[in-house]
Amino acid sequence: MSDAAMISALPPSEVARLDARFPARRVPVRGGVVSVRACGAGPVIVCLHGIGSGAASWLDTALLLEPHAHLIAWDAPGYGESTPVVPEVPMAADYAERLHALLDAMDIESCVLVGHSLGALTAAFAARAGSPLAARIERLVLISPAGGYGAPARAQARQRVRTERLDTLARLGVAGMATQRSGRLVSDNASELARQWVRWNMARLNDHGYRQAVELLCGGDLQADLPPAMPVRVACGALDVVTTPAACEEVAIRCGVALELLDGAGHASYVEQPETVAAMLRYVLAS
């Protein structure tokens, strides 16, 4: 095993816990398959991960919610065993269409939709006014939402981010990115186990799916799809250095709600503080 692989490894007991409590399965959908992990029973919560993560990252949040909800986390198109979307330069509409196909395949007529970071671009597009999915989303929750760089005013930043992301991938590879860049996703307060989970999830990225996700990030415009057609909550780790509280507050203002700061948490707040995020989602279900 390489040094990078060793650094990105999880304790075998954690892998066994994941496979036993939050197993992956392939759901045939229009256009291919979507790999999902699910557990629990009751109201449905569908969770969409960020650009450097995957379905497994929701493990501890899902287990905390197991008595209260049926939590389903997808591997986004091109992640895990999920079929990539067709366009090489996809937009949020392409990912939302695959989400629509997944809800159809799993007979989900009503859910709380949670989008973390890049997942917020897909979630917001699915929840926008006029979306064919809007009637099936009871509540929208955006956690550390990525704003995207698709707005005309962000053209220079868009090119810079695309170049930086793809150059880093070419220079470091997936394993190198997991080793060197995953630390930005958590705060200094994070446990070593949370850091291991973040590295492990990032180390499992697929090159092609990540490149498409970079294009989604660069072409997406979260603000253009807000406010959603249903009640929304916007939260952010108070110590998030990726999608900062200031940036997330702009999203909350656009939605007409107050930003909820998660004290002591970084970007991957639901990995670092699953109890806090699970409590927020329990409240969403109760409301």
C-alpha cells in the first residue's frame, strides 16, 4: 500500500460498521444506475454530498436519525458506482434530472431534500419554482451551500477555479488530493476519526466524475435558483473556510431566512458534528 493510501485508510472496524449499518446498493434509473446508502424508517430525507465526498459520509447522521427517518444518501452521478451524466460539461439540470429518476425509481413522493456544498446546486435547482420535483420536496435544507461560478460577473473566478481544480487533480491525483487537501474540510476541533472519514471519502473519488463536478461548480449559479418553492433552512459551520459564513449568509438572505451557524464546525459539519446536524434535521421533520 502506498503512503497516500495508508494515510487515506479507515480503521477496518469503521468500514465494517459502514457496510453493516449503511450498506450501498445500486438502483436502476433512467440513464443508468444510482448508488445509494440508506437506513431507518419513516419520513424520507434525501442527502446530496459535496464535490469531495460521497454517500458514505452521511453514515453517522443517518444512524442518529434511524429511529426518526428513512435517510437516503446518493453517490452523485460519476461518484461511487453511479453512472455519470452524459454531458462532459454538465449543469445542475442534468444532476437534478438524475435525482428525479432516482425518486421515481424508489417511489418517493415526498421528502426533505438536503444539499451540502456542491450538492446544494442540484438541490436548489430541483426545488426551484416551476421544477417538476418541487411538489415532492416538503422542506429544503442547504448546509454550507456552494454558490457556483456561473453568473456572468464571476467569469474570471470561474476560469481560475476550473484551472486550479483540474491542475491540482493532474498534479496530485485523487489520492494526493485526499492526503493534502481534505484537512480544509474540517475545523481544528475535528476528531481524528472525522478527519479519517473525510480523507477516505475523498480518496474514493472517480477522476471522470470529479471533472464533471468541477464543471457543475463552475457553471452553476445557486442564487439564480433561489428562493425555493418550499420552506428552507440554510446552515453553515461557524469555522467553514470553504463556503464561509459570509458567503452562506448571502444565500440565507436570498431565501429570506436567518443563517444558522453551527458552532465550532468546519465545512464538512455533518461528518465533524453529526449530532448537531441530526438534531437540526429532527427539528425539520417535526416542523
